[in-house]
Amino acid sequence: MNKTELVNQFLKEGKLPIAKEIHDYQKEIEFDGSKVSIIRSYEYEPKQIKVEDFVVYFRSRYEQIKNLLINRPGVESPISISKLSSYGEKSTIIAIIKDIQRFSTGTISLLLEDPSGEIKGIISKDSELVEEAKYLALDEVLGVRGSPSRGVFFVNEIIQPDVVINNKKKFAKEEVYAAFTGDLHVGSNTFLGDKLEYFIKLLRGEVGTPSQKEIAKKTKYIFLVGDIVDGIGIYPGQQKELEIDDIYEQYRVAAEYLSKIPKDKYVIICPGNHDSLRIAEPQPPLPEEIAKPLYELPNIIHVSNPAYVNIHNVNGFEGLDILMYHGYSFDYYINNVEGLIEEGGYDAPDALIKFLLKRRHLAPSHLSTLSLPMRYDPLIIDPIPDMVVTGHIHKSKVSQYRGVTIIAAGCWQKNTSFQDKHGLHAEPGRVPFLNLKTGKTTVMHFE
Ligand SMILES: [Fe+2]
Ligand SMILES: [Fe+2]
């Protein structure tokens, strides 16, 4: 049985899931004029993963992105690679990039694959695509338009699944705010407890200017995008940089801080790569047995990483759909994608999120994260959210891309020696507050 037949049989028999989306996790939590709806959150059933599961997963990822691409201008009638004529007219294929070679002459060679076969794609050094090709990443699925000639495909156009522009702005009827932060890293000796405490005092109305106090009072939603604690054994030499070297104690202290946030504000938490023993994505919500003190706080809502959450669906307002993703995949792109390196790498998290939105995937290259195989790919960005909020980069940035608000949340940790070495420049204590009535964002600095 060949690969395609095997995949088809799996799909037909529905032999998966190894992991399942827990539908009953979709729930609504309503309190005093504010509301949080968990649209999508994931958890796993403990089952052994086999090689075939990955085959099904990668095939399903290809099919899902293909469905997003199929109606884009230029991708109306794609054909299979095996059907390309040896010397033919312009055609469009939907392919996975299996390899990229950049020659010193400036020519770029791509190994393009679909379920029917593979072909070498050539972008000539004089092509207008050379600039765009700086952003191509391994394993991404895209539409490629070009002309076949004797077993090679000369590429004229690249079509990414991208975000469909949405000009319909959604505004709440009343003034209400959401704050976005994360990367607390409680337990690290570079955790900035004083700054975090000041932020929480501001949320309590105890400090700040009159206008900051007004915003704080109207803040009903606080997003914490992972790395709540520093964890144990996460990077080489971490032990020396830990102030608290017990994971339970790290969460107890984190809960002590967060318990002071007024209970009329929801705190929505997803895990990050420092949080739990398992970093394969999607990561289930923080484990209750380890992070128990956080589960004892009534205003904390735990979701997986990534997760889709809707906030403030009240008074006839449909609410905002927010995609939360910690960002473990980001390091790979910042270190490997030429276009992103040129845009500033770790200092341009907004460029990185745009890159992912264009690809409609949170980790298009397999090497960028560990992903557990599912019957469908939970890292695909579908539906298009109103906002994407991410962490991991420790730098706050607010931006827009085709109607999607992008927020890179900041952190509460000074650089560790490990981060220094990897070129990350933390900007701790900066928190964007979004006014849901106007769509405007105010970044407060707690320095
Ligand atoms: Fe972090
Ligand atoms: Fe992280």
C-alpha cells in the first residue's frame, strides 16, 4: 500500500484521533456585564502515536490549506503535479515546499510536492519574486503559478492562503478594556515581581494617573499568554538562575500575585513552553495537579495553547474573537527566514505574526515546533480571528494586518543569560490595553 492509499484508508476508517478536540470545553462564562466564551481549546487522550498518524496529520494539513487556497484569485483551477505537461502552458499547482536552495548566482530552487508527486521549481535571479522568496519557509503550503518545461517548473507567481481582508470593524457599545500580557517567569531570579505588583495595584485602582485608573477600572479581561512560571530544566544552566527551584512553589507564588487582581476581571491563561512538562502543541491547559493554586482562583479561565476565545459578547455586540498562541515556533523563523531577519528578528514580532497570518498557520515549518498529530491541524489559523495575541518574544508590539489586530504581549522578566545569547531583547513591564469601544490601544509602561 503506498502513502496516499494508506492515508485515504485512515481517513475513511476514522482511525484517529490520537488527540481530540474536547467539544464540551466550549463554554461561556458570564459575570456582571462581561462574558468569555471559549471557542476552541484542546486536550489529549493518552494514546500511543504511530508513524502513520503523522502521515495522516501532514496530509490533513495539506488538504486544509488547499481548501483555503482554492478560491483565491489565481488558484481557481489548480492541477496535480503529476498532470503537468512536460512542456506546457501556464498552470497552477498547490504544493508543499520540501526544500529550498539558494544559489550564489541569485537563482532559487524549490522542491515542490503534492500528493501526486514532486517537481523542481525555479525562481530566476531576475524575477520579481526574489524579494518575496526571502520569506519562503520549509513545509509551507502555497499556490504556485508558472510554466513547466522538461521536468522543471518556472515560477511566476506565489499565492499564499493569506487573510481575507475584513473591513468590518467590531466595536463594543460601552467603554471596556482588555489587557494583554504574559511571560511572568515566576521563579526566575530575573522575574520582576515589583513591576508586576505595581501593574496589579493599578488594576486595583491603588496607583496610577487618573486616566490610567479609569482604564484600569474598566478593564474586564486580562490575557496571560503563557510562561507563567520559569519552570525547571527548560534551558541549559537554568538551575543557576532560579530563585525558586520547585515547580509547585513557582505556581503558588504566581497565584499569590494573581489572587490580588480584582475578581470583576477575568484572567485568561494559556500555557507556554516554560509551563508544563509537555511542549508539543497544542499544549493542553495548565495541569491542575501542578498549578492547583491557580485553579482555586475563581476569575481565572484556563485554555490550551493555541486557543480561540471570544470576549464581551454582550448587549448586542458579537464580541471579539481572539486567537491566543504563546509562540514557541517563533525562534525557528527568526533564525531561519531571511526576510524576517532583515526586518529585525526578535525586535519585530509584528512582522513575524504577519508572516504566519499570510500562511494561515502558527508553525508552517515542521522543525519550528513539536506538534502532536491530530485528525485535522489545530495550528491552522481558521477561522480568521479579530485579534492574534502572542508571547514568548518578551517584547510588546501592536500592529494591524488586513483588519486583524496583532498584539505581541510583553513580559515581567529581565533577560536571562540564555536570552542574551540568543539575541532576545526583553522590554519588561509594557502592557497594551485595548479599548473595545474604539479599537484603540494604549500601551502602559511599568518601569
Ligand atoms: Fe517567556
Ligand atoms: Fe516562551
